[in-house]
Amino acid sequence: MRQIAGVSLVFWALATMLVVWKWRVLPPELPLLYSLPDGEAQLGTRNGLGMVIGGFLVTTLVNIWFSVMLAKRDKLAGQFMMWAAAVVNFMMLVTVYKIVTLVAS
């Protein structure tokens, strides 16, 4: 289970390094809110991307903690929770990567 938690944290670290590496070339407004109608409503700031990364870390840590607590009662359920967290973290990494490569190319 620790290996899966490590993978989740590696995904977070990769997303963080990508944003830090490209921070200076990111425009002031980024397409962050795809669920809103087209246009300026979809745009967020670079700081908003930083908050996404922060939320990514909080979500990862909460999922790891919850998985460990759940694994004490049911090991299989804890592993499912940990794998689900890793998959969600991978999707977050891909999303951050797509946003950064879209605007910082």
C-alpha cells in the first residue's frame, strides 16, 4: 500500500515541478474552468493553477489517510481506495500537463 501512496505523491510532485518549471512563461490567465460556457468565463489566473496543485496535495493526503484507516478494518477496501486515489491523481497530472502545454508552448 505504501508503494501506491508513493506513486500518488510522485504524480503530485511531477505536476508541481511542471508548474514551477513553466511558471514564468504562463500567461496571466489560463483555461481552468472547462465546465463554464466558452469565453472569458473559463479563464482562471496562474494563482488558480497553484491552488489546483495545493488542492491536489490535500486530496492526495486525505485519500492516503482515509485508505490507511480503512485498511485497518478491511485491507481490500483500503487498497481499492488507494488505487482510486492514484488514478485520480494521474488524471489531475494529465490535466495540469495539458493546461500548461496548451498555453506555455
